[in-house]
Amino acid sequence: MGEFNEKKATCGTVCLKYLLFTYNCCFWLAGLAVMAVGIWTLALKSDYISLLASSTYLATAYILVVAGVVVMVTGVLGCCATFKERRNLLRLYFILLLIIFLLEIIAGILAYVYYQQLNTELKENLKDTMIKRYHQSGHEGVTNAVDKLQQEFHCCGSNNSRDWRDSEWIRSGEADSRVVPDSCCKTVVTGCGKREHASNIYKGGCITKLESFIQEHLRVIGAVGIGIACVQVFGMIFTCCLYRSLKLEHY
């Protein structure tokens, strides 16, 4: 596929070139934002993933990271394809846009579907996870997540503090006479979980607070995925128009 001299290009082609170039600069920044949201979810907001039965939340974050990287590479390719006026590069650019579009739509749909299922999943699994895995060998991640959850959200147990009466750790005697973990205490000191009183521990459960926390981040993931995907439609339209314009000039 040959290159075309800008002097021979029509006014429409030149306008399309600069429009697509501007779009790609914005698109590259959007890719950076998408990747940042994915990394933010994985690195800073993933403490409670071990408490979830489904891996959907984690999958949506990974999809955003991958999509963000591909968007940034595609943005650079789009700029090269636009100014070199190579139709084969424009074809490749369009295909990559389409792949990213599908990835982000999938991330958005997964976030929406999981948003609807989250309440049921937490009701069915959170209590079992807390009472069967807390302070058990091989489940240190769950232990740390539960302690952080109870301290950060000022809660105790899944539904309420009485859930801990069924805990394998509490009933085994390893808890050293504790009735709840120390992380349930309003002021955490070693052994404070031995006294189950409203003045000492949080009584309310964590399930609704964890649900609200995850739903908030699912809304961000879904909005970013669907929003950037919609913007990409314009990029695909501009690419098709420029490709057609260059093809007409070639002939």
C-alpha cells in the first residue's frame, strides 16, 4: 500500500487526518485512565477478593488492565497510520479498535451482571468463609481480609457479632477464651475480643458494608468500560472514512 502526498489530498482527507490524530491523542489518554482503574482495583482495592466466592470481580479488573495497555499501543499505531496514510496500518488499527471495544463491553457486562448477583453471593458465602477459614492454616489471606474488613467498616461478623459463635477458631479453644476476634473491638488490643459488650465491640454485621463497597467499584469499572467503548465507535467511523478517502485518491 503506497503513501500519499498531503498536497494531493483533498480537504476532506486532510480534515479527517487531523481529526483522527486528535482522537488518537485523547484515546491514548483514555487508555492510560482505563489501565489506571484496573491497576487501582487490583493493587489498592483487592483486599477483600479472598472473601468472594466468584472471580468475576477480579476478571473485570484484569480485562481493564489488558484493554488499557492495548488502547495505548493502538493510539500510537493510529497516529502513525494517520500521518503515514498507509491503508494496511489503518486496517490493523481498525481491527485493534474492534478488539478493545469488545473487551471493554465484556468488562462492562461482567461488572453489571456481578453487580446484580453480589447480594446473593455474599449472603450464601460470606458467613461460611469467615467462620470456617478465619485463623485456619493456609487461609492467611482470608484472616487478614476479615480483620481489615471489621476494622475499616466498624463491623463484626457477617450478619452480626453472634456469627462468631459458630467459628471453628473460636470453638477450637485456640482463641484463648475470645468470643469474637480482636478486630471486632472498637479499640484493638490483644485479648479485647474476650468481652462481647456493645461498649467494647461493634455489633453490626459486615455484609451490607462490603456489598456497598464492592458495588461502588463495580459501578466505576462498568462505567469506564462502557464509556470508553462508546467513544471508540467514533474512532472506527473516522478510520473507515479516512480509509475510503485514501482508497478513492489512490484510484
